[in-house]
Amino acid sequence: MPDDAEHVWDWFWQINRRRQQGMNGPQPTSYETIALWSAMTGERPLREELAILMRMDDAYVDAVAKAHDDQQRANKRPGE
């Protein structure tokens, strides 16, 4: 992450710590969650920063799902 965008990375981890979990892992962060976080913290992401946060969130959820799927496949016995 470029130094001038490090704050977006920090925001992502702040929001991520409050993420909802479902049966199959982490749920995507909603715009409502970010709006509430913004109102509560006073942080005001720019439109571009919000887009980055959402792309980071998508990548995080996708990576966790892939790791889960890979683990499930690794745990299967042959012939199952």
C-alpha cells in the first residue's frame, strides 16, 4: 500500500474487526456498516477511498473463501 493510502489499510482493519461471520466464513462488509463506522469515528472516506475499501473487502472475503475451499478439498478422503 502506498504511504499516502496507508490510512485506508488502517480503516479496513478497523472495520474488519467488526465483520459479521456466517456459516461459510466472513460476510462482505456493507455500505451501511461503513457509514456507521464513519459516523462513529468521524472518518470521512473520499469516494475513491470507499471504492478501495470495497475492493479490499471483496478480495479479503474471496481469499478466505478460497482458503476454506482448499482446506476442505485437502481434508477429503480419496473416493469421497
